[in-house]
Amino acid sequence: MRRLQTVLEKINDPRFVEKLIVTLLLAGLALLFVEVRFEHQAVLAKKWQAWIPLIYSGLMVLIGPFALFFWNRGGKMLLAVAFSLAPIIGGFGFWLHSKGDPWMAICNVVKVVCMVPGKIPLDVEGPPVLAPLALGGLGLIGLVICASGLSYEGSGIAKLSPGATHSKCL
């Protein structure tokens, strides 16, 4: 209970929120690592490309805590660079999952989404086309958080007590 109270007291501090969001993103990447390892099990021995999201998410899970510890001494910038790779990797995975024809793959996804549930054919072949874009999305969120150039001291961002207002805040 005391720990929860401490977290709730810190939730108004933008620096704390940044670190909290990045921690949640790193946890999401850890879960994605496990999921991709499971889903790629059949192709890992056949195609080297199947290792790319595993290596990336595994490295992020390893460097993430280190970067969080050194947040103000280069850790935030390190994570910004690392998160910026995720949309590239996710886009490449989308290209591979669509077998080089992303337009047709998206059309097929839209067609299935528009079908009546229960009438969708189950003979869908190939990998989930949009799945790699989840990695790109996590990376974009992390990049936005870590690349924000806000300097909290002297920026006009002030902590306010509950119920207080100040015209210069934000």
C-alpha cells in the first residue's frame, strides 16, 4: 500500500512518467520476444530473417534496464536510437510477411475484416501480415518519449498542487 502511494505521488513528475512508459514498453518488448520466438519456431532454421526481431527485442530487454539506470547520462539518448530501429525492422518484417506485396496483403486483411464472423475461411496461408507493425508501433512510442527534447528545469513546466492553476504552466 505504501509503495502504491509513493508511485501515485510521483505520477505528476514528467521524468517519472517517461521512465514508467519506457519500462512498460520494454516489458512489451519482452513479451513480444517470447511471442515471436514461439511463432517463428518453424522458420528459424530456414530463414535468417526470422532472427531479426528476436535479436532486436532481446537486445532491447538487455540494454533497457542499463539505459534506464543511466537515464540522464546518455541512457535516454541510447534508447531513442535503439527505439528508432524498431519501425525499420517492423517495416522490413511487414514486407517479408506480405511476401513483397504489401498492398495485396492489406487488401486481403480488409477483406477478411469485412466478412461475417463464422464465415471466414480458415485456410489462410502464411505469416500474420500486420504483426511486425506492432514492433514498429512500440518503437515509435519509445522514440517519441526518449527523443523529446524537453528540459524540465527552466522550461515553464511546473508541478502544481492539486486544484492549483497557473497561467505559465505548459
